[in-house]
Amino acid sequence: MIDHKLPYAMAEYGVEIEPTLVLSRHEEALPGGYTKETVVMKWGKRAVLTWDSEHRLTDYHFERGARIDNVRKVLLVEPPEFIKK
């Protein structure tokens, strides 16, 4: 899980998930024009994202890792790096 302490407003951030990780996506309409998106990924990764009616991020929860790129204002989910022995 990522800490919600971001240096910019959450609505300024986007989300990038490596397409090869995604197993399924499910969207659910919420009151007030909000959308809850659940993304299930390989390696037990999961993201639950809430977007407003203008598709600005209002809340997020990542299970099993994501990183924040504050320069690009994006939350990134990438495949794990495997170390060869």
C-alpha cells in the first residue's frame, strides 16, 4: 500500500499499470458520478482506484506494491525484477 501523503493534490496524479500485468479490470458506478475500478494483476498485485466524473483520481489502494513518480505525477505498477543466480 502506498501512503496517501503526496506533495501534490491527488487529482493531479495519473495511474500507469504495465499492460502485461493486468489479468482483469472491473468498474463499478458509485453515487455522484464516481467510478470504482478494481484491477487484478499477476503476482497477487491488486489496485482499487476511485475516479471522479472527470476521471481524476480521488482515492487509491495498491496491494503488493506500486511506486510514486512525483516528477511525472503518476502512480506506477510494474512487474517485479527477478534476480538471476
